[in-house]
Amino acid sequence: MFIDIHTHLSQYNAQEIPSIVKRWRESDVELVVSSGTTINDSIKSIDLAKKYPDIAAGIGLHPSDITNNWKEDLLELKKILNENVSMISEIGLDYQDSSPSKKVQIKVFEEQIQIAIDNNLPIVFHTRFSMEDSYNILSNFKGNMHGGAVHYFDGSYEEAKNMLSLGLKISFAKTLIRIDYLKEVAKKISIDDIVIETDSYPQYFKKNRQRWTEPKDVVVVAQELSRIKNLPIKLVAKKTADNFKSFVKI
């Protein structure tokens, strides 16, 4: 069975969740991670994990959602930590022009890595236009982290090797289907180093609701990985699920 290691289920309309869950169960998806991006979003993820046995919660402050109250938010993040939290996510760096200052992003990223370490939790993190800085920061914590993955990986083979050297996994999403250099990365690295995801969130920009990406679509990512690596789909499902379970206690 398949595991979707990164979604934003908490951002969907609550009335939609039962049908989304039904569809992934029908597609042999055994577990879905709902990752928080703000304090409120993280609380919603925790609530979903309490309600559904096949949802795991990630809590965190997304770099694009950092506010002037980030110090207070970090304190609140520690307060909402409980036994229903499986990882610190979504955290990281985002160097788009519209993003908060790099200095603040780096500080918040470092603080959340430390929260994960202190609570024996893995991290799943964001690296938009920031792979080098992300690697350099994570290197400072090498040997202390409890595993994790580079979410929605979009880097080179060399960048993948760097992240793997820190004991982290590489997470591929549906971009694997259409981007050739990602296919090359997936071909070169071991299946033992790969996890898969959809990064599902409400895609209101798509007029046809049926075209929204959902956790059920993690199977499509697995199928592409199966094709690229010439491995049976059942083996890809088992390996990627086992890789996730190697750093997340469920």
C-alpha cells in the first residue's frame, strides 16, 4: 500500500474530507500526512490525525507564512506538540521575491529543526530557490536530526546526493511525470532513498473539481517511479512506504 508523505488536507473544506479519504482508501493508500503551515493550520492537522487513523499530523511554520509574530508562533508550536504529531512540517526556506526576509526565514528554520531534534521528530521541508542554503543549515545539525525528507524535490543529482549524505530521503511528487531532469535523479538514486507525495491542497484555480490533485494520486507518482526504475509497482509501494516508516513512528 502507498503512503503520501506530504499534503495540506487541513486546508480543504471540512465537508470534503470524508470523500477524499474514501477515494484514497479505494486506491490502496494506507497513510496520508497532513502538514501544517501556520499555528491554526497545524492545529487542524492534529485534529484530523485524531479523527482518522490513516492521517498523520505534521506541524510547522511555512517560510512563506512567517509573520512579525514568529517568535510567539514558535512558542505556540512547542505548546501544541503532543502524541498526535508525527513530524515537524512544513518548514524550510522559500526565496521567492515575495517571501519574508531570508534572515528571519533562516532563524525560524533553525529553531524548528531544533524543536524536531528536542522532541525526537523528523522534518519534512521546503527548499524553493534555496537548496544550497538549506543544505548548509541542515549540515550544522548533522548527526542530531531524526531523519526526514526534502519535500517536492526539484534539484539536481548532486543536490540529492548532498541531502542523502545528511540521512534524509528524497520526496518526489507529480512533477516527476513531466520533468526530465527529475527522472534522471530518480533513476540514479536508490529506491531505498525515495518517498512519494502529492502536496495536495485545494486547487481553486482549476474549474473542474475532478482535476484537483488528491492523496489518491500518489499512486500516479509511484507508477512513474516504477516505470523509471523498471521495478514492479508493488515493490515501489512497499519500498517507499518502508522508507517513510524508517523515520516516522506510526
